[in-house]
Amino acid sequence: MSKSASLKNYFLSHRKVTNELIDKIEPEHFDYKPAPTSMSAKELVIHMLTTFHMFAASAAKQAPEPIHEKSEEDDLSKLADKYTDEAVKLIESLSEDSLNDMIDLTDIIGSSLPAEKVLEIAVVHEIHHKGNLFVYVREMGHTDLPLFIKT
Amino acid sequence: MSKSASLKNYFLSHRKVTNELIDKIEPEHFDYKPAPTSMSAKELVIHMLTTFHMFAASAAKQAPEPIHEKSEEDDLSKLADKYTDEAVKLIESLSEDSLNDMIDLTDIIGSSLPAEKVLEIAVVHEIHHKGNLFVYVREMGHTDLPLFIKT
């Protein structure tokens, strides 16, 4: 398996779970916060989707800015599908050689890293916040939750 | 850097954060559950420590059973130090060759994997539950929380 195919599988093994959790969040819970200083459920989901995009687009040397309009934030499941499709395209666009290219992330994490490492950090960031999201969704009353990884 | 040194750093970049969160959990919050079906804070911490141990000990072909007595569960910070020290020893014991050895995890995840992959899964499991723990600790009233990764 090519390195980018392996990274795509690693990403999707977690993103598919993220998307299952997002599908459980009803609009009346979009503003739900577990604690006063927490991100709301909607803020957390948008943070996860746009941060992964920022890392993956940077790795592919494309514009890292969000690719959605404010109005699309009313349907988080659709937004998740949009960002997931785009993330897969970005990862698939990376050749074995370009995965070794150094990506300048000085503004974001203070250093430059090979594109491959940028994608690995992006997935780890997703796993961390998906761990947050599991608690949010359980607190919304859901008890039938997926495993944390989909193989 | 050797592969086991790199895996040790990857592990510690997350475990150090786990341990900072554990240090914030006062005994009166050990039984705290964010939702009725959640693990309690104490159960979650013990699950994280013993599961990492189970994976790392399996990777090093040692007994995967917990290494603490029930009475040690009254001091979660001390328990975390004990399991962290042991995890470092287990990871350091793995040579480049032995990281490629296939480890039979049929009983746990239904397949065999190279020792290196077993350690990677162990860290991902830790990141996931650390993401849970961040929400627990914020709900206990803490707002001065570490970054999710320590470099």
C-alpha cells in the first residue's frame, strides 16, 4: 500500500467515527457546552473539520482557509461530508515524494515539518477532539455509541 | 533516533499530559461521571493506565495483567507514575528487531500485529481517552488546562 493510501485509511478510521457522532447531534444541542469555558458542540465540530482541512491543505501546498459559508453551518452532517470528501482528495493528491516535502507551519505550531508528519498531527488532533465529542454526545443522552476507531 | 526512542517520545508527549490532568482530580471527584453510563473519573484513569500497560507488556512479550493492588487506587497520581515508569521500561526494552515481531492479540482485537503497531494503537487509545478526560476535568471546574500534546 502506498504511504498516502495508508494515511488516508488512518484518517478515515477516525473520521468515519467523528461523522457518526456528528450525525447524532440534533440542532437543539448545537449550542450545548459541558462546562461554561468549553467550546459548544457546533464550535467543536467546526474546529475539528476546519483544522484537519488546514493541516491537509498545508501539506498539499494549497490554501488552508475554510471552504464553507456560514449558512452551511446549519447542517453539520452535510458540512462533515463536504470536509471529509475534500480531505480525502487532498491526501490522495500527495505523491510519495511530496510526503517528504517540508511544510512551513511556523505561524501555527512554530516549526516546519515533512508533509507526512503534518497529516499525522492532523489525525492526532482529530482523535483528541473526537474523545471530547464522545463525552458531549453521551451527555446529550446517547448511549449507543460507536467504537473509537473503525477498522 | 532509534524506533523505540521515537515511540517512547510519542508516548510521553501524551502521557505527560494525561498525568497533569490526573493530578487535578481531587479524591472527592473520583466517582464523578459526566453521564450515567460513563466510566467514573477513577475508572477512566485506571482503564487508561492498565490498557496501555496491557498493550506495551504484550508488545514486549511479558504478562499483560495490571501491576497494582486495589489499595493503590486511592492515590491516582502515584498510580500514574508507577504505570508511566513501567511503560517507559517496557518500550525501552524493545530492540529494532523485536519491534517487527508479530504479537498475537486475537483475544483483544481479533488479530496479530507487529509490536510497533501494538504500541501505536496503545498511544491512540490513550489520546482518545485523554480527550474524554479533558472534558471531565473541565467539568470539575478546572479552566487552566494543558495543551493536548507536550513537545
